[in-house]
Amino acid sequence: MVDAERILLGLLRAKQLELDPDLPVERAMRPGPSTFRPYVSMKEMADFMVEHSLESVPITTSDGKLVGVLLKSDAIRLAADAAACARKLITPQPPESN
């Protein structure tokens, strides 16, 4: 949930709604959620999300403005792509033959 300036106020998780689907959002949400900054590496995000069994995490600016939500599946895929790219850069490639 965000306010008019897109400041993140809280997160709504499915398990809270499962307890009482009629609960108002402001009571069901978890206020003051952990957030991450856009500059955190994809590998670090993927590792954290796997370690803590998080399917998604909010990405915010330092003043709390919501930038977006990162999905664990995207973090893992992008971290793997970055690692593959880095391996290509450091692994000598055979010269092309003409």
C-alpha cells in the first residue's frame, strides 16, 4: 500500500487475507516492511530472497518511494544471466576463423 506520493506504507501478504478475507487492508497489511534499494546487485537480491523464502520484495528510494516490486523468479533468472555474461568476459574465446 502506498500513499499519494508513492511512499510505501505496508505490505499485504496472502496469509493475512487467508485468516480473515473481510479484514480491512489497513489492518491486514504489515506496516514498515523491509525494502531494498535499486542499486543492490541482482545476485544479492536472489540470494536473500531464496534464503528468506520471499516470493517478492519492494524496491524503494531512500525516502521510501516505491520504485517497483522484484519477483524472486526474475531475480534468480537475471542473476544467472549476469553470471553467464561475466563468465564469457573472463573465459578466453578461441579466435574466429575466416
